[in-house]
Amino acid sequence: MLSKLKLYKWAVAVASAFLFTGTAIAEPAPPVDAKQLWQLIDYVAVDYSGAVSNGAVASDAEYAEMLDFTENAGKQVQSLPTHSSKQQIAAAIAELRAAVVRKADAAEVARLAHYANGLLLVAYPIPVAPKAVPDLARGRSLYLAQCAACHGTYGAGDGPLAADLEPPPIAFTDAERAGSRSLMALFQVISQGVGGTSMASFESLPEQDRWALAFYVGSIAYDADMRARGEHLWKSAGSTIKQRYPDLAAVTTITETAAAKTLPGEVARDLTAYLRTHPGVVETGKPTGLNLARLRLQESLAALRVGDKANATKLGLSAYLDGFEPIEPIVGARDQALLVAVEGAMLKYRSAVTGGTVAHAEAAAGELTSLFSQVEALMGDAKADPTTTFLGALAILLREGVEALLIVIGMIAFLKKAGRPDALRPVHAGWVSALVAGGMTWFIATYFIEISGASREVTEGLGSVLAAVVLLSVGLWMHQKSSAGRWQDYLSSKLSAAMTRRSAGALFALSFIAVYREVFETVLFYSALAAEGNGGALAGGFVTALVLLAVIAFVLLRTSARMPISKFFSYTSVLVAALAVVLIGKGVSALQEAGWVAAHVVSGPRVDWLGLYPTLETVLAQAVVGLAAFGGFGFNWFHSRRGAAKNN
């Protein structure tokens, strides 16, 4: 069973390289100034002790830096976007600045700095933890390649370039500094760099690599004995200690110094040493699948009962995207009707949260809980038998493949009828590139990256909506020409001039989108089926589906070749418009599941292959596209009749 469908980042990156940039569902990105402001304040909290001691300046250069940082922090807070807490943050920074000016005790300055940064994080959230457990071996490799020249092979600040740098590089072996600096602070320094020093920004590194580097650097000051004692403490500790570190965010934000306020100093040090080198232990035993879905559902209801509708909506989405969706393909392969029922109930619950009452939401949650019990019983059965796996693999590829074939074969037949075989190249390049991208998606998703389900829905949704818009415009154009009844004249006089680089790019784009969005979803479902075993049955279903798709493609091409050109374009234009209606419904539904579009449930059937879903938004979207197609066809027919009457 998959804990998460391993797909998004590289899937979207691959699609982006060919066509457009995909984005994951997430909180709005914080302004860059918020990240830098957090970093400035954190520097003051950590470095102030080296500038002032017992109310006197210990280092003129360090103290000047503290004054400069707090002054800049006061200026930067004013440039942040409007927020109800902005003035409170500004007041906290002003108090911090005043403490630095009067040479206050380091403990007081650190307390004021942490308070200001706490307010800042609440108002302007910035990433505080990696999306997946970091790889410290990767972090060490990056350190040796990128950092050792200045900071030294063992982090003592004695690299071959260190003597020529002013200020000198930080010694990561300094236990006092390591104890007072969080991994999040190291991540921000690695990402942003430090102005006025030789520490450059490493923003060009992937985010996960920057986190791996931060974890490795943050562990240098701790030795093997500390880590061994920390491991013993963690494994033998009761829930009290483990509750202090419930997730990666706690590991990245809690410093040794902060932990030592409630734990003995050596215990705080040894636990920090162990958790920074073995961060994955905090993720062990966390709820996944149905358990996570149930937990998020209850948390969502609790938030709704206290009036926090925004958080209730977010948690309701998480119940589906992070809890249920990773097991969705397996459920669908075993009991499609149950899958449809759960998805409908999920949508009903989210609709009740956003537009209903607490009582409505509780009723919808009760229905979901009952369905979850059915899913649990289904998942508790023995693994899927080979026949189920074979049929699942066959049905999935056939369903996804036929949609792509209808579009690509239609384009190929159209260009052949138009006498433009040279224009077939971008079409073929598009679908071939999509298959290559799909292979890369599968490989990277299988071996490298774990992704949230929201991103899958965004990628599918945006691809479907874009394809629907393009198909609608193509269908109207084809119908207009077929209604005019002058195809041969048009093709001979205008099509050659119209087939420019721009239109070739459009053909490539449509071909790529049509195939990649189907490959993308197929990879997701096949990944889930593969986790169930029965590899031979899975391969058999895949090969059988490919053979059937080849037969369907052959029949479509032969049928279109024999059809009179006027009928071909007339029929094809209707088919293309119908596909646009189907895709717009699927696209809006996917965006609803990702939380990008609101969902208001209405009475009606759910027919996946028609893109028909019982929500007001999907029905309206399909109605708009359908009316646009109908109106366009009617206008073309009226215009052609009037033209024919004038000619007579």
C-alpha cells in the first residue's frame, strides 16, 4: 500500500519542461522579505552573545552588526504585506532593537528575538520543515562539494579559502553556536545567503538538497557518543519526551538551548544530536491512509465547531488528499462503486463545511465514517487476486488511452485530409514526448520523490481545462469550414499560409497535453496496483490494453480515411466539441478535489467517462462549454445558409 503517491514534483516539472508550469496546492508563498526578516532576527538571537558581555561591548564589529541587523529589521517589517499582526511584529522588533541599543543581557535579547520571529511565522508562514525526511548522506556530499573549501572538511571553519575571508567562516564545530541555532535557521541561511559576507545564496539547489545540507551542517558539532546516548534516550523514553518532537517541524525549529529549558542540559544535547542525524524516527508510527483520513476528518470537525472554517476546509482537503487518495487506485480496482461513494461523500462534506451548518457537516462526516469502515474491510481482505489486477490494469489503460486516441487520431486524420503531411511532425513529436515524459514521471516517482495528492489533481485539472479550451476552438473552426462547404478552396489557398511555427507549436501542445494527462493518471493507478503484487497479471493487462488500443487506432484511421471530407470535418467537429465538454467537467472536478475551486453538491448522476459530476461548478462549466459549442455551430449554420441563398 502506498503511504503517498510518489509523483508531483517531477511529474509537474516534466510537464513544465514541455508546456506549462504546474503548482502544488499549498498556502500562498510568503513574501521574500519575510524570509530575510526572519533570518535577520534569528541572527541577532544567536550572535548577540558574541557582541555584548555583562553590559559591555565585547566586539565592536559584532555589535555594529547587531545594530545594523535590528535597524534593517525595523525597516523591512514596514515593507511586508498588510496583516492584522504587522504592527505587533513591528513593535516586537522595536523592543528588540531597544534591548540591543542598551546592551541588554544576551538571554533577554534572544527571548525578544524569538518572540518577534514567532509572531512573524504566524502572520507570514514560511517553510519550517522539509516535505520528506532529508538524506544526510546527500547532505554530506553537498557539504564537501560546496562548503568545505571555506568551512573545512570537518566544519571547523579552517578550509583552504578561510584565511582570505572577512569575516571568517563559521565553525560548525562550535558547540555553543550549534546549540542555539535551529535547522530552520541554517536552511534559511543556505537559501538566502548572508549579505556583507562570503556566504552566498544556494537558492539554485533543490529545496530537499538544501534541507539535507542544513541537517548535515547542524549535526557536525555532535559526536557519535552523544548520538548513541540520544538514541537510547529516544527508544527508552516515554511519551512525554516524544511528544516534544511530534514531527519534522519540531526537529527543525527546536534548538538544543530551547529544549534545555525543560530538560536536563545533557539530555537536550543528546536528543538533539540523535534527532538531527536520524530525523526519520519522528515520522515512525504516524497515521496514514484511512487512519490519517479519519484523524483529519475529526480535526476538521473540531475546527468547524469553534468557528475556524478556513482550517476546517484545509483539514477536510487533507483528509482526502493525504489520507484517502493514496489508496484510491486500490479501492477503485477492487470496488469502483465504493470508491465513487467515498469521493461523493468527501465532496459533500467539504461543501457542508464551506456553505452549510455544523449539523450538515456532522451528518456528512457520519456518512464518511461509515464508508471508511467499508473501505477498511475491503482493504483488510487478502491481496487482490490476479484476475482483479489484470482487469484493473486493462480497464485503466483502455479508459485513459481511448480519450487520448480520440484527440490525437482526430488531429492526424484532419491533417491528412487537409493534404498537410508535413504538419504531422509536431503532432507526433507531442505524443511521443508525452510518453517519454510519462516514463520519466514513473521512474522518478518510483525511486526518488514522494508527493501529495493535491498536486496530481492540479496537474490533471489544469491540463484538462486547457485541452478543453483548445478543443472547443478547434471544433468551432472545423465546423465553420465544413458548414461553408468550400473545403477544397480553403485548403488550397489558405491552409499552407496558416501552418506557421505558431500553429505547429499549438499542435505539439495539444498532442502533448492530451496524452500526458492520461499517462500521468495511468502511472498513478499502476503504481498502486503494483504495490498489490501480481506483477504478471499487471503486465498482462497492460499488454492486452496496448493491443486493443492499437486496434482502435487502426479502425479510427481507416474509417476517417474512407469518409467524405465534408462529412469527416462535420462529424469530427462535433466529436471534438463533445470531448471539450467532457474534459472541462473532469478538469473542474480535479481542481475541486485540490481545493482550487469551490464545490456545491447538487442532485444528479456521476458518470466519470462523461466528465459528469454532481456539483454546481462542474455542471455550469460543462453547460458553458456546451452552449458555446451549440451557439457556435448554430451561427456557422446560419451564416452558411445565408451565404448559399445569396449565391443562388
